[in-house]
Amino acid sequence: MDKLIGLLGIAVIIGIAVLLSNNRKAIKWRPVVVGLAFNFIAALLILKVPITRQAFEAVGQGINKLLEFAVDGAAGIFGDKLARGEFIFAIRVGSSIILIAALSSLAYYLGIMQRIVKLLARGLMRTMGITGPEALSSVAAVFVGQVECQFLIKPYLKRLSSSELFTSIAAAMATISGSALVAYTALGMNPVWLLSASIMSIFAGIAIAKILCPETEQKALTGEVVLDIENKPVNAFDAIAHGAMDGAKIAVNVMVMVLVGIAMVAMINFLIAIPLHWFGVSWQIQDMLGVLLTPLAWLLGVPAHEAFHVARLMATEIFVNEFVAYGELSQVIHGHGAYVLSERTQLIATAALCGFANLGSIAINIGGLGAMAPDRRGEIAKIGLKCLVAANLATWITAATCGLFM
């Protein structure tokens, strides 16, 4: 029954997207239908087909091995007691981000990443009928992140149509980067589920973006995009060094965002606790927002008795950030939370949170993309909130789809 409700949820989410569309008459259904079909096929292959599932499990084991190497590196700086003892966010997550950033930089220097990204982007262009910049940035987001992927299409940003720009931002917000995947795994999340959800949401992100902001302009770019990496390292050692330094910046940024997010929520909860105390109520802001999202969580296929808990996590991801939400979910998965979720609900929740679809990402995109294309900064700011909506709708479709196969 819950799986049938998940199908209803997908239909409802698509209906919401159509209602919010800039121009319903202009919607081209090819990228939508193909995107949703790919999302469905990816879930089937990863969760049900033994060979594909085993391949993803092997990747997951590789990610866990990388975490062990990151801990080895951290132990060399902080000592075994801090690095291998009780979980310390700054050490475990920070070291994993730095290592994966260094390896990613090396992969780019060697040309490995470019070949993978271009191959996948070419496939999206031909099957979904989208342009080179849209396909390239959407695929690259899974590897390098929501703003970093836009650097790959920086020379084209000024000429993108409104729909292409919207799709590039929304699809990137609907996925997570390689460094984020490793960081969430360091928190205790299942790397196979994270990788599966991130890949699936590429397709869902493009599909939803093409509903919310359909193409109404003449496309200026129809061919493939030339991948040109700025400031290419002089050798492999330089690539690793640059990547590690970039990773350190990302790690610091993550820690700052988590610190501020937790602090702001604590402050808001303190302020609302004062009037609520008069009525004998002890709710927090996450509880209030969770109540609003509970029907949606139920529509994703979450059993009614677990829907509020998942909705609360979804609210935390949107209004704080996904690190805080995954931190709470990890505690639940490992039996240290205040409630219990079934394995299927854990998968749905993991997929629903698997994206950069939070309020902070709007500011990040305005700052990052605005610097790359100053003439379009105002437009980026204007569409930011709608891109956030598109990204969340996409991750929710992915969550509901995962629930169908579990």
C-alpha cells in the first residue's frame, strides 16, 4: 500500500511542478518523460538488479576505504586518540573532504574526470534533447559540486537562455558532490544509497526544471561544450596540492555553515520557547515545519507512523542544511536516535535529503555564479528560490522512486 502511495506522490509532485510552471503551454515533455524514465530505470538497476547492485556496493566499499585513509591522515596530525576515538565532526568530515578534493584534482589533471563527464553529458544531450551546457553542468555537479560545476561552462553563462540557466542551477542543487558524499558517509550514512540518489536526481532535476522553466527562447548553443580547465596544474603533485587546499577551504566552509545553522536553530528555538511555554507546549521550529511537510512525507511512501519524523528531517535540510539533517538521521540509523525508522523509510529519507537544496545554497549560487557572470547576477537572485523548489521536488521524486523498489 505504501508503494502505491509513492506512485501517487510522484504524480502529485509533477502536478505541483506544472502548477508552478512559468509557461505551462511551452512545456516540452521529451526531457520530462525521458528524465523520469531514467530516474525509474536507475532505481531498478541499482536496487533490484544483482550485478548493478554489486557494482555500486563495490563503489561503496571503496568510499569507506577512502575514509579509512583520511582517518590515517588525520591521525598523523591530531594523533590516534582524536582521529580514531569518539566522532569529532571537524576531524572526520574535514579530513575526508580534503582527501577527496585532492584526488578529484588529480583525476582532472590526468583527464579521467573530463572523459567521464563528457561521455555522460553527451548521453543526456542525445536522449533528453538538452543543450551541452545544461548536460555538462548537471553531470559535473555529481563530481565537483553545485557552483564548481558551473566553472566548466563559465564561457557560456552569458549566452545561456533563461531555461538553460535555471536547469543548470536547479539540477546541480538536486545532487551532491563527491566530497559531500564522502563527508555524509563519514557521518555514518550508507554510501551506496547516497550515490544512487545523487545519480537519480540528475535526471529528476532536469525533468522538473524543464517543467518549472520551459524553453521559450532560441537556443544559442546546440553543440557540445569544450571542457577547458582554468589554471591547469603543472604536474600531478601540483594538482594534489591545489586540490588539497581547495578541499581545506570547502571543509572550513562546511564547518562554518553547520556551526551557524545549529546556532541559528538553537536561537530560534529559544525565542519561540518563551511564548510556547505559556501554553505548556515545548515544540521546536523543526517540529512545526515537520508538521507542515508530514502529508508530503506520507506521499513519498513513508508509513503514516513514521511520516512526521521524515518530514522533520526534510524541514531541517531545507531551512538549516543537509549536514545537520544527515547527522540526526545517522543517529537514528545506528540506534542512537530518539525514534526508530524502518530500513525502507531510512532509504526514502536518505534520498529525500540528498541534495544541496537548502536556503544557504541560494546565497552560494548568487555569490558564485554572480561572480562568473556579473551581468546575470540579478537574474540568478530572482530565480534562486524557484531553483530551490525545483531541486527539492526532484529529490522527493527520487525518494518516492527508491521507495517503490525497497
